[in-house]
Amino acid sequence: MFRTGPRNLITDVAGLRVGNAADARLKSGVTALLCDEPAVAGVQVLGGAPGTRETDLLEPQNSIEAIHAVVLSGGSAFGLDAASGVQAALRERNIGVEVGGFRVPIVPAAILFDLRNGGDKDWGRYPPYRDLGYEAAQAAGIDFPLGTIGAGAGALSAGLKGGLGSASTVLDNGVTIGALAAVNPTGSVTIARSRYFWAAPFEIGDEFGGHGYPSPMPADARRILLKFRDKKIEPGGNTTIAVIATDAVLTKAAAKRLAISAHDGFVRAIWPTHTPADGDLVFALATGKSGIELAPNDAIDLYAAAGATMARAISRGVFAATPAEGDLFPVWSSR
């Protein structure tokens, strides 16, 4: 039987900390996930319009085995600057891979599109994301809020504000798995225009309302709802970006498989997802802090839990969103 970790956050995975920074006027922000020690990592991109940094090195055939941080940012391609701010914060702490007498922090990153959300994007010559990244890294800890914060500060879904979500699961063998998601999809996380989440079967307790599925199912449940349906759908104008992490001992190839499995959570929580207009991506991290190497059956449990935990994190991000002046869409709690 699955249960949550003590915080029901990705930081229930030992060795991880999360920090957030946001600008309310901008309606955008940055989330930095820092590893206390380098973590084995992988990545899987299934959306048609990704924006990324340092993802090629995460492929199993490439030489870098472990990384020091992951960055999720708003700002579209401008937000890739956030990783430089996190990298600067790590360099000040002498954290990084030693190369030729230099320390180089390895900080993969992904961005979502939140430029068209009612915020003031007139930032002048240089975008603010490098500074927001540095601020997020400095704020990193084991407790952090959800909803309209960090990379989820300006996120939108179909008909509702998006947000930053997280969840954790403890397996029967003691392994912990956690998810972190900045939820900004072109699709919907709720069934039609109802309060009911697509991910309801995976909810633990009432972590996103405890409503279950509607009965009967609404007649328009199969209707495809899209963000800005009345406007031109633009490639890259959306995106859910996420991290799945575990304290199990994994190889780099197994971390890649973990990232693939976590995309099942997108399918369970968002409809439609992985579209040409989304840059959907999952980073995977394995800290190895539990010391547990998985038997084949236990590995299947881990990969199943990855999808379920991710679906919960996505729903919690929308569930926790809060209203702000100038919002284009309402928040879930207003339904």
C-alpha cells in the first residue's frame, strides 16, 4: 500500500532541497532543486516544443554520471538564464565537477512559456531570470510552498491557473520517490469544467480535494479543452516540466527509464498532453541515499509509483494555485 512521505514533497527523498523565487509583477519565477551530493540523472522529452539546457549530457551513453542541480523556470527561452544563476550560487560554494583545476557545476534546466499571462514582461535589456535563479538556489530547503510560486508563479492550464506541485510516495520496501512539477499545459487537469481532477484514482487522502470522480461522468467529459482555444495555438506556448527523484540506487540507464515512466503521470493528470504545442519534459534523479538496489519486481513498483506520484504532483500544483491581480484565468478553488 502506497503512503506519502512526511512532507508529501520531493524533498522526502533524502539528499534534495528545493528553493523558489518569483516576481509578482512579472508573473513568473524559478524553481531550483539542489543535490546535497551529485545525483545520477536522466531525462525524457515527449513534448513537441521543448526548451532545455544540458540535457544531452544526461543520455546514458554520455560521460557525465551525476549532476548538482536541476532548474525549472518560466520565461520561455529567456528563462534558460536561470541556470546560470544557480550555477553561480553553487560555484561560490566550490561545488562542481573538477576539470583542469576548475570546478564546474552541472545544472540542467528546462523552461515553460508564461510570457502571455498578464504579467509585465518589459524587463529592459536583460531578463531577470539569472538573478531569480541565484535567489532560488539561496532559498533552497526541505520545506517549500506549492501553487503560485517559483516556476509555477505564472503557469496556466486550460481554463485554470497552473502552479508548482509536488508529492512523494514511500514503497513497501522503504524506497522513497518524489515528484516536482511546474504545471503549464495546453490541456486540462480537470474533467470538463468541473472540480474533479483526472488524476483522482491516484490521490492519497484529500491532498487535492478528495473529490474522486464525478458520478455520473459529465456528458462533455471527452470534450478537448485547450488553453486559449479561441486563439491560434502556438508551438511552445505551454509546457509542463518536472522532476522525478528517488533514494534508490540506480544506474544512469535506469534513471532514464524512471523519467520515461514518470511521463505516465502526465497522461493520467492532463488531457491532452505531449502535444506539438507543449515542451513536456521530465528529469530523473537517483540520490542512492537508501542504499537499496532494486530487484526486478521492486523496479516495476518503482516505475509504477513514478507515474502515480507525478500525476498527484501535477494535480496539487493546480489545486494550490492562488489568485493575483491581473490574472487571465481563475484558480481551482473558485470552482
